[in-house]
Amino acid sequence: MPQLMTKKNNNLSGVNIFLNANFNIFIVLMVIIFLAAAYYLFIKPKFDVTLMAVRDSIAQQETFYQSQRQKLADLQAAAALYRTIDKTDVEKVKAILPDEYAKEKLFGELEDIVMQRGLTLSSLSLSKAGENDTDEPMAAKENRVVGLPGSEHIGVISAEMSLASADYAALKNLLPLLEEHLQLMDIKVVNFNPADKTADLTIDTYYFK
């Protein structure tokens, strides 16, 4: 029995000696294990999330850069094409859809067209869409342009005219002349009274705001 106790004490002493001799190694191993666990459980997930956010941001910036670069290329191509267009053609386009078209000039042009067909202009009123916000018919006319591309930059001038001495032949010749006018015109309403030889027309024309 004393021999067993002596042997057990010897084993414990050997373990203590081993632990004392390798204590620093165990501490280092524990620290390494702790750091590895902290890295994989806390640091790496946050790092991955941050890295993904950075990559997404870079991808968005690259997409934005490419889109802006394409826009620049399109603008340069449009500018180059515009420089090849003859100035006479440019003036014709401006006449079709002028900038802030003067009502007085439009009044004179419409009067001349009517007189060319031997008709008498009894009355002519011009109104610009949006001038009177309480005017429901004008608001309705402005809404008709909303569906066009870039319609926020297009204004409407509505011309309402009454004609006298109007017969069917003269009126038939007048309408194509209005529609073929260099400036864009839409004939919206035609009311013809052959008995009284009168006609009422509503015409819309457009301009760049």
C-alpha cells in the first residue's frame, strides 16, 4: 500500500513538473484559440459585410460612370450631327415649333391665310394654355399634350376663329392650307353652317417654353 501511494505521488509530481515546464506554451495556445474564435465569430462576419458593401459601392460607381460616359458620347454625337445640319434646315425646324411664339405674329398669319381663300374673318381670339388656371377648357387642352415626350417643355396657343362668307369649297381649301402651314397646327374643332355661310374653327399650335 505504501508503495502505491509513493507511485501515485511520483506520477503527480511528474505531471506538475510537466505543467510547470510547459505553462507558457499552454498560455500561448489558449490565447491563440481565443483569438481564432473571436476572429471567426465576430471580426470575420463584420469584415465580410463591410467588404461586400464596399464592393457594391464600387460596382454602383462604375455603373454610374459608364452611364455618364455613354451620355457624354451621345451628346458629342448629337453635337457633331447638329453641326452637319444646314442652317436653313435648322431655321425651318424652329419655324415648326418656335420659341415662345408671339401671339401678334400668329394673329397676322392666320388672318392672311383666311383672306387668301376669300373668306371673311369675323373674330379671332388667341389664348395660351396655362394663362388662366381657372379656365377648365384650356386646362383640358393642355392635358392633351401631356402624353407627348418632353411635353413639359411644350406650350399651347389655342386660336378660336369665326368665319363669314364661308361656303363648302372655300372651307375645304382652307383646312389643308392651315395643316400644311410651316408651323405645326392641329385643327381641333370645325363647325360649319352652310345656311348662314359661317364657320367656327378651333386650332392649336405649339411652341417651346
